[in-house]
Amino acid sequence: MTSDATPAPAPGPPPASTPDPAPGERAGRRADLLATAAGALLVGAAIALGSAIQHATGDLRVDWPPLYADWSPHLGPGTPAALAVAAAVIAYGPPLAARLRWRLLLPAAWAASMAWTWSLALIDGWQAGVAGRLTTEYEYLTVIHRFDDLGPALRGFTSHILLHHGPDSWPAHIAGHPPAAILTFVGLDRIGLGGGGWAGAWCITVGTSTAAAVLVALRALTDEATARRAAPFLVLAPAAIWVGVSADGYFAAVTAWSLALLALAATRRTRAPRTAALGAGLLFGLTCYLSYGLTLFALPLAAVLLLTTPRPTARPLPYALAGAAVVAAGFTLAGFNWWEGYRLVVERYYQGAAAVRPYAYWVWGNLACTVLMTGLATVAALRRTLAATPAAVHRLRAPGRAAGPADRLVLLVAAVLLALLVADLSGMSKAETERIWLPFAPWLLAAGALLPAPRQRPWLAAQAVLALLINHLLFTGW
């Protein structure tokens, strides 16, 4: 038993100064800075050379290469909120991510991501930044009325993909995607949530749930500490510029939850692994009917099954395949032929701007778009990912599978990066990839967990500054 009169202990010696980082870590930091410098040079080259090509020939078909954007310095009603959200996440994001109860961290990450995305969108104002985004001549809401009778619309969907149908041809985004994309907005209209405002709110609300989905997947495949380190980077993402508002942000969320559910099923971190696997398959099936190109996410999904410990597993596969088959069967029975649609989309693609957009520029200009979409912190993190991949593969293949959480993160990110590079080399994504590749972005952002914890705030500040500069200096097309 102690008394209030007990004397306080004598003050100890002053705390020692923080030791210098180990030589290996100093070398890693230098390599990170060199990687970010290379990323900045890539963007600079894409801007300079792209501007020269566009000025000389107009073949790039974008006004501010490599982005689909116009030079338009401006402030807006979202500016104070964007600055406030950025400052709050930089200051409090890392400690909160480390300390919040897991059940609170998931909705907190979603809410913070939503606040960041809404504030960036509103820099352009309500009409230009949100309500008008999905109502332009290329977008989904222009043809809602043509789906009053769903049966004939789906059965005749592929017959309107090519441009030779004149005014009856689908606008670019409807023609370029399977019908689940447009049916989403038809469904919103049917329940009384029609118009650009509701469509924009849907894309932002669903799209920003991606942060929570990636955290669920990371916790299942790696560990909770790794997921927590990634959380601030998933929130304060430059990619939020295009999540608010484009339908591809919504596609990103569907894809992310598919992977998250498969991770839960494969690692049995859920009480109902079979149900989770079935849900993963249903969402992946929906993904394939939202965007043809997102079938490439079969690579990261396969990686999930390979990365489980203590050995790879195929237990969720029958249920996941059954879920995907249900979606495919539904659309097929309704009259839409996916393979015919894809064949015609490739033809339509080269009837438009892709016919003149030079592959020799966009094959690397797309990567500059990715730098702008994911930020310089992600460039540094991907440098660490690529450097660690050979050793991670070796440990995964070693007897007893000695791969740790960081190794499994490295290999998951590497699988997503591989899928992105396949998309790039295919030539089917020439320009506008800051929007088209949004589903890849959160998984690349998750590599931020590999950056040293003491340096998180400077890297987050770099992410925020990039996003704020882009959104205030340019008027983006999506």
C-alpha cells in the first residue's frame, strides 16, 4: 500500500537521441529516393514528349498528356475540406491505424477514404465534379431510356457495339463494357435514384469501400500489423481523384471485395468459408461483366490461393467457380454473349481514338499515368516490392514455407503488378488508364506497408500534395 506522501522518483538521465538507421536501411532509403526520382522523370518525360506529339499531330487525343485532362488552375468548395482531410490523415492516420480496434478501423478507413474522395471531387463543384460526370455523351446515363425493356436490350446489346450503326450505336463507355455496368445505373434509376447526382454518390460510396476490402484481404493473407501499416496509404490515395467520379471506382470495389472474400475463404479466417468463396465467385463473375479487362484479376485471385499457409489451397475453388458460373449463366440466358461482345469491343476500339493513338508512346505513358494515380510513395514501395520478390518466392517454395507476412504482401502486390503490365502490353489500354486501371491501384498502394514506419508521414504528405496539385491545376475528364 502506498501513501500520497511517497516521494517522486529522481529524474533519470535524459533520453538518448534516436540512433542513426542501420547502413542497410540508409541504403534502402537512398534507393527509395532514386526510385521516386525515376518516377518523377518518367512523368516529366511523358508530359514533355506527349505535349510535343499532341501539338504536332493531335494523335494522342488528350489535351494534357499523359492524363485525360485540361490545364485549368482553380479552387473550389472542396478545397478547404481536402486540405483538412489531408492534414488530419497525415497527422493522426498512422497512430490511429495502429491503435484502433480492428472492427473500428475498417469503417474508419472507409469513412476517411470517402471524406478524401468527396472533398477532391467537390474542388470542381457539385455539378462539374459530381452530378455531371456520368451524364456526358460518352457516359452511361445517356442511354438509360433504352433499357426500359431489359430483355430485348440485352439480347440486342452486341448489335449496337460497332460504330456503323450510326445514332443507334452505344456511346463509348457502354460499348466498351459488358452490360452489368449500364445495368447498375438502370437499377438505380428504377428504384428512384436516377440522375447524375445519385450515380456519382453511388460510385463514391461503393468505390471508397475498397480501402476496407483491401484491409480485410491483407489481414487474412499477411497479418494485422501489415494491414494497419497500409491503411493510411489506402485512404490518402491520389487515385481518389478518379474514384470521384467514374464508374471504374465502383468496379474497383467489386473486384477488391471479391479478392477479400476469397482471402477469407482460403485462410479460413471466417466462420463460413464456403459462403465466402461463393461470394467471391459471384463478385468476380460480376467483375467480368462490368469490364472485359478485369478478367486479368484471375492472376491475383490465383495468387491468393498460392499464398495461403502452411500450403497452397484449392478448397475455395469449386465454390468460387460456381459463383462465377451463376453470373455468367444469368447473362447468357438473358441473351448476352460475352465472347461475342469482347470480339466486337476490340473492333470498336480500333474504330475510335485507339486507331491513331501511338502504342510506342502509351506503352510507357500509361505507366506515367500510374505514377500519378498511385503517387511517389507507391513508386518507392514498389521498388521495395521488386527488390524483395526473388527472396520471397524462394522462401515461399522452401520446405515448411518460411515466407512471412511481408513476403506474402510482396507476392500479392507483384501478382497485381503483373496483371497491370499484361494490360499495358496488350495495347487495349492506350490512354485514360488513370481511370481504367483504378481496380489495380489499391493493391499497389497497399505496398506502402513496406515503407519504414518512421517515414510514413513524409510519404503520406507527398501523396496528398500530388493529389491536391493535380486536382487544383487540372480539370480531369473523369
